Amino acid sequence: MELSIVIASYNGREYLRRCLRSLLEHTRGLEYEVVVVDNASQDGSTDMVAAEFPSVRLLRRPSNAGLSTALNQGIRLSGGEMTVLLNPDVELQDNPFPVMAQYLRDHPEVGILGPRLLDDDGSLQLSCRRFPTFSVVFFNRYSLLTRLFPRNPLSTRYLMTDFDHSGTAEVDWLSLACWMAPRRLFDEVGFLDEGYFLYNEDVDFCQRVHRAGRKVVYFPEVSVVHHIGGSTSSVPNRSVIERHRSMWRYYRKYMRRGLLLDGPVLAGIAFRCAYTLAFNNAKRLRRSR
């Protein structure tokens, strides 16, 4: 088996259907398998996969244990030389995986390879980042300061908006929407940290890949479409809470500077979480009216 494509799904039946159709239509030139691990979806996702895609290996989890746990189970079930971790809200428009697999064979120093991600309208989706610093609290993708001053140097540096996205290059980390890695990487570095329910598992894993002496490479020679947010739109409040829990976990693992700083950082994360929940729910309430 040359390639294993592992997908973790949760209540995204229509996205998952489009993803699987695109995989079966466009993936050619490789012996491959598709493994779907479903995190106890309640929208008929698993019945749809079983009925419409009988060649897909399907694991129905009894509960939702989070993205990392589901992906790890899929990786352990798979047997390919190369492993693709794929969001169910990704669609293929051509055949990217043979080119990516060959690049990894030609460059054994590379641990993770990620294609260019495109929005629904075909425009570039920023999918590579520098590792977060404390300034990311105020200058992240969704922050007010970034929206008001999008070209400020702190936002530009973190989001890599000044980066030439047309060329293959080493980066700090890549969005987990679509990764390819040699299967042996997980034996060398370990699996995804299951302490992250959702968010920051990709940043964490790329940290470990770098520390193991391997490279993370952005590879715009091929592209996939990513319907961003499709994997989390069914649980908006849970997504916000888990994003901030993941921030705290990542801080404790990689950014901790001592007990005196822990309190203010935790308070800041908690305040940001509460504010985001209140703002988002108020906006949804206004729309419903």
C-alpha cells in the first residue's frame, strides 16, 4: 500500500460526501486506501459512508473524543507507506497526492508536506504560520488589531502575509487541513497529542517534528480546496471553548516562563474566550431575528 488517507469526521455529512467523491474521482496512479474515523456523528454521516462508499474503511466511534484521538486511531489502522491527514471539508480538483508522495521520497529529511489551500472562490488561503509568540494574543488572524491594521509587522510576521506563497519553502507549521507524511514519522516522533480536543494539535506536532530534526514544507506545486470552518460549524460554542483550552495547553508545553506569568496568561485566555462566546452568540441572535 503506497498511500493511506485518514479522515476524522463529526456531523459534517455533506462536506464528507463531497470530500470522498473528490478523492475517488481524482486520486490516480497510487495504490491507496481511505480510512474514515467518525466521532459519533448524529447526522447520518456513517450510514452515508457505508451506503455510498463501500470501499472506504469506516470506524464508528461510540463517543466524540476529539480530532487528535480520531486521527491517531485512523493512522494506527492504516498501512500505507505515506499517510495523508485530511479534513472532511477539503475537496480535490485534480490529483495532488502522487506528486507529493514523490517529493517526500526524494526528500527524506522532510516530515510534513502541505499543499496550497484555496478558498471556495479559488483565492489563496493562508495555511502556513510562524510559531506563536506572546504577541499573537493581540495580533492573530481574528484579532481586532489585525483587522484594523492588517499590515502591522506583528500580524504580518505571524500570519506570513509577506511570504511568497508561490514557492516551495520550509515553514514553522502548516494547517492540518491537508498533510502528507511518511508513515514512519509517527514511529519516530509519536502520534498527535490527544490532550488537544480541537485546535493547536497541528502547531504542537510541527514543534515536535522540528525538534526531531525533520522539516515542515509548504508545497504549492499542488492545491486543494478547503471549505474553512466546515468541520466545526455544527458546534460553534464548543469550538470556541476548545480553541482556548488548546491555547492554554500549548502555552504550558512550549511558552511557559514561570508561575508568576501563568495567572495573567490564564486570565487573559479565559477573558478572550468569554468575550468571543458573548460576541458570537449575540451576532447569531441578531441574525435569527
